[in-house]
Amino acid sequence: MTYQDSFINFLTYEKRCSAHTVTAYKKDLDQFVQFCTIVVGEFNVKEISNDLVRGWGIHLMENGNTQKTVRRKMAALRSLFKFLMIEGTVTENPARDLILPKVRKKLPGFVEEKSLIHLLDDGLFSDDFNGIRDKLVITLLYGTGIRLSELLNLKNTDVDTNSHLIKVFGKRQKERIIPYPRSINILLNQYFEIRNQTIGFTPDSLLVTEKGKKIYEKLVYRIVTANLEKVTSLEKKSPHILRHTYATHLLNRGADLNAVKELLGHSNLSATQIYTHITFDKMHNIYKQAHPRG
């Protein structure tokens, strides 16, 4: 087993990182090994220098990678050597003191309230299985702010219709309980009825295809993109946009920032604070439009 394999197993089984994170880190490390092989003729983890790591960063930037991508790849490398130091394989981390390119934070997009109300309340979904399921997908993403991975893994038993609560397992399998609007129960009941009629049995997964199989990432992307296309001109139309929209609408209506942090499952407040910039921008625009000297 290679050092990279041991590290990937550590991320998967001990750190319990998401499959997406593990896949990204593995790809990044494979690219670094390939770079070292081309530059110095081999990859020897005990002879990796700070200059070689810096050279890889320069190589990445010169080949069109964004600052954000370079920072992620360097973070993967830094984590690998931190792991190898703990294991006693190396004595220094050649990626530790690198000066990484700064990334300008881009404010996340969001859908206007009136647009989502139009989508969900004005009969834009069909009454067949796909229509009701697709509406439930959009409603759950917007009504709870859950991540795509959390939505995909929902089971019937994770929804408490009596208390209007939903249980999800977030990053590193951290469990959280999220309240959802009472109106979702009406849609849930419609979905349960037509789902069981359509597939003939009750599956473990909450959201399924017409054949009773658990829904998958590409299907959810298609559902979200096709339906947001009806009501918004946003360039990016993804499940994550609905998570941004959930947080933005809560804060616009006066929700406490710490409460939104807990609802979103953020590990620290800085990840949530980006939404305050959006609400500040909105207030600033209202001021400019309404104040005589704005």
C-alpha cells in the first residue's frame, strides 16, 4: 500500500470525510506524484522539498488553475504530510509554510422570494409521480437548506411529520435536526401516496426514481436546473443555490446568525457570515432607492 493509499484510508475511515472530499484529495495527490515524476524522475515522499512543492503551485497557476483550486490542492498536500509526520514517515512538512494565493470571496447567488413562491404555488409542476417528487425535491432543499448529499441520503424514518422535523447527517456524519414548514406535510402525503402506487412497495430511501431506486446526484441537478429555469435568470442554477437562498431569506427576515449557522450545519460562524454581506447589500440598495440623499 502506498503512502497516498494509507492517507486516503485515514480520510475515509478515521476522519470520515465525505466521498467528494476524498475523491478530490486523491486526484490532487495523484497529480502531484505525476508532477514529481516528470520533474525529478521519481516520487520519493521522504525527499520532497519546499521548492518542489512551490514549483508545483507555480505550475498549476501557469496552467490555468484558479487560486481556489491551487489552495485546495496545496491543502491536500499539507494534510498528507501532516499525516505522514504523525505516522513517523517524515520529519518535516514541506507544504507547511507556503504562501498561498488569496481568493476573493464571491457572494453566493440566490433566488428572489417572489420567484420561488411563483414556482411552488402557481401550478408549475405536473400531478404525476415525477411532478410531485420534483416539487418535493425543490421544497425540501429550499425549506430546510440541506446539502445535496444530505438530501440524497434521506430515509423515510428521518422525517418526523408530527413534529415537523427532519434528521440529516452532514459532513463527517454529524447529525442535526432541522425544522421544516408545516405545509411540506401536505406535499409529503401526496408523494407517499403516489410513490407507493407507482412502485408498489415502500422503499427505505425517501426520494426515489419511478423504479424505486434511490435518486442520484445528476437527477437532482436536472430537476433543480429545469425548474429554476422557469423563474430565474441566474447563471448558476444548482441545488446549492437553494441552500444559499434558504440562508439569505432567513437573514433577510431577521433570523439570528447563530441560529442560521446551526440550521446549515456550519462548524464555525465565518462560513455563515458571508450571507450577511448579501443582506447588507440589499439594505444598501433599498437605502439608495428610498432616501432623498441616497
